[in-house]
Amino acid sequence: MKLEQVYYLFSQEVERPDAEINLARAALYFVLDEYPDLQVDKYLGLLDIMAQDIQNKLPLSPYPLKVIQTINNYLFEHLGFQGNQQKYYDARNSFLNEVIDRGLGIPISLSVIYLEIAKRLNFPMVGIGMPGHFLIRPDFEDVGIFVDAFNRGEILFEQDCVERINQLFKQQVKPESHFFDPVTNQQIIVRLLTNLKFLYLKQKSLEKALKFVNLILLVLPNHPLEVRDRGLVYYQLEVWEEASKDLEFYLALLPLAEDADVIRELLEVISYL
């Protein structure tokens, strides 16, 4: 599928009211150019089947912990889903079709599968975008527990989450209440895309990085830092006109940005090319 078609399908999904965004569909749309034969409805159907299998295993009056335990047993014991500890930075860990096919993912991609199954079970759950890690939790008042899909659905309390942050950053981090705030569907999609953007920038795969910046900008139009980053990618690709447009727009959006002088120097370089 051509990239323009991917952008169109993706934008149609993410422009919906946030509660109506289908996370799985959006995540499958943005890989359609990587997998031209990918059948989006097939993978959505697989999630339906998983949810139905879990539904059949639930008691007539399931309570939250029982639902979580049943999902965990099915995903992590029966199907063998797991966090990819060995190859964490493999791009396939963020491609939902590959995560479903291989049973390997990173915290956010495994959480998307968990959230999509919970939605099909009418069991409300939300994503929690902690620093350095992504969790989910049941969306009930004062429920007090979190689920770590990367670690086989481990159930955590808030203090456990704080300790996990300390482990990740290898220092004592002062916990702040916003660490545990629910994130929107748009924020989940942007976090998925941002992971891929930085992965490809690190690999110096600039064309692929450009694609993911463009996808982020479809969710967050005119976001200053994404506009800047796209301009910098265009600069490295020597697409001078587009680089100039984006970098000038960035300065118009954030004229007092800390890197404003550096961006002006780049624009001056471009003007001589």
C-alpha cells in the first residue's frame, strides 16, 4: 500500500473522538506500507477470538481480580505472550501484527493487546504512561492495582510502581501523582509512534523516521517539537525546501526555544545551498 493511503486510513481513525478510536486498528494501519498483504480485519478478528475464549472461562459473576487472572492465564500461559527482553529494540515489538504473530512485544504494544481484549470483555481498563514504563489498570474507583503486561501481567500496587521506576532510572525518583494518571488513546498511539521514530533515528533510517514523525503530526498537528524534528530529518535528507519550511515554522511557534539560535544557524546554512 502506498504511504499516502496509509496516512489517509490512519488519519481517519485517529481523528475520531478519543473514546471512539480503535487502538488496534490504528496500530495496524500505520504498518500497512511495511506489510502490503496485511489483513487488518484478520488481526482484529484474532483479538475477538481471544476475548471470546477468555469470556468462556469467566464465572457468571466475575470480580476484577478474577478477570485479570483469567486474561493473564490465557495470554501469558496458554498463548505464551511475553516481553521481548533479549531484543527490546526490535521494531517488530511495536508492530501489532508481529506482536500477535510472534507473541513478543514491549510494554506498550502488549498493553494495547490487553486493553483491546479488556474492551471486548466490557471490563474497563486504562493505560498508565509511567516514566520509562507503560502499565494498565482497571478503571474502577479506588481499585489501587496496576497490571504490567510486559512482565506476564504482574499485579502491582503504587509502591511497587515507584520501586520499578527507581530500578529503571537506577536512582531514587520522587513519585509524583501524574505518574499514575490515565492516558488517552491518542497519547498511547503517539507513544507507540515515538518509540519507532527514535528507533529509526538511532539506526539512521531517516526515511522511516520521517514516516513516523509525519504520523505523529497527524495525531498532534503543528506540535512544535515534532515540526522541528521533521525539519531536522529533512535537513539530513537534504530536502532543503521542506527543511526550511518546518524549521521556520518551529521558530514561529516557539521563538524563544532553547535551541532557537541553533535552528537559525541551520536556516542560514540552507539559504546558501
